[in-house]
Amino acid sequence: MKKILALLLACVLAFACVGCGGSDEGAADVKSEGVMTYAEYTAAALDTQVVIEAYVQAKQSWWENQATVYAQDKDGAYFLYNMACSEEDYAKLTPGTKIKVTGYKAEWSGEVEIIDATFEIQEGSYIAEALDVTALLGTDELIKHQNEFVSFKGLTIEAITDADGVEHDFLYNWDGSGEDGSDLYFNVSVNGATYQFTVESYLCGAGTEVYEAVKALKVGDKIDAEGFLYWYEGVNPHITKVTAAQ
């Protein structure tokens, strides 16, 4: 009888542990009352109020008590543009920090974002792994991952042309009108198509590893890249890391 009771207790404990593990893995799925799932957010009409919970992945900028933040949960990602934020609170928005955001869904040149927002810091942490979307470039599926932390593999650096028609390895600003410290623009090709990528200077400015790495690229180089799947008149990733192709 003692052996049977011991076996039953062991089974109960085993199931309890499995339940605990599942809870931890699904922590990013849990939404508070009144908070939208990612599916509900994507279905919401533009210019309507939205309430979401997500986890900070990166901070782009802060000024005049406004913060621009890349955030994500297990199901999708959000671009929080000029969210009301004190400088003190901005310092608290470290990667993984969970926040509840109330704002309005908007679109600018194809980029869906949340504007006029406020936020509350909550308990919880989650860091997204980069999703390889190389195979989705040029497909209608790609936009479904807008604003997510993603990766691209086996890219080839192509020439990019400035406003005067001169070819370069990269440009400061989209037309070559900038200088060191400006946004960097560069072209990459994969599977016979060419795309324009950006190093957003507010996110990764001069002196950062990715900024200096892109400045060193030459046409023909083979690279892998990571960044946030931003959209501007089409796919325009904000790149945060560049390495030699593996």
C-alpha cells in the first residue's frame, strides 16, 4: 500500500511540474482583463483606441517626454510611436520589460503603429528570438510579421544610387544627403530580388557595432542580418546586427 501511495504521489508531482512548466512557457500569452490579443489588435480598425500588453524589445528614442519603442509578445509585435514617457520611466524600459499600453492604432506609409499612447509597467519579462523571414521576402506573408524581431540569411550587398545617380556601397540618408551619424541605407539581394535596408540612427547610431559594420560593407559582400521588420512604402527593416554570412 505504501508503494502504491508513493507511486500515486510521484505521478501527482510529475503532472504538477508539467503544469508549472507550461505556465512559464505561456507567460507571454496571458492578457489582463480588457486587454486585446494580437489577433484582436490586428483586426481593430485604424484610428480606434487599442489596449495591448507587450514586452519591450528595443528603444528607438526619447525626447520631450515621448518615447518610441519596439515591443512584442508571443503572437506579434507593435511599434509604439511617441508614447508619453518621462525620462525616469524611459530608463526603466529595458529589454524584456512588460508594459500595458493604451493608445490609438494608426498607419503611416504602410507602417502600422500605436500613437498618442500611455503605458504602465507590469510584472513579467520576455525577449523574442529572431524569426528567420528570408524565405518570406517578396511574399504577401511577410507583412504579417511587421515590427517583429527578425533575421535574414545569405544576403548579397548591392550598389545603391544617390540623388545624382552615383553608385555607392551605402548611403547616408536615402539620397546620400546625410553625413556620419545620419541614417544608413544599403541594398541587399536574395533569390534574384533587391531590397533596401536601413540602420535607423536613433536606434543604432554612429559608433554602434552595426552602424560601423554597415559602413565597412562593400558591394558583393555576403551577410546575415537581424533587426525589426519596419515598413515604409514596403518592407524597410531597421537593422540592428550584421555579420558575415554563415
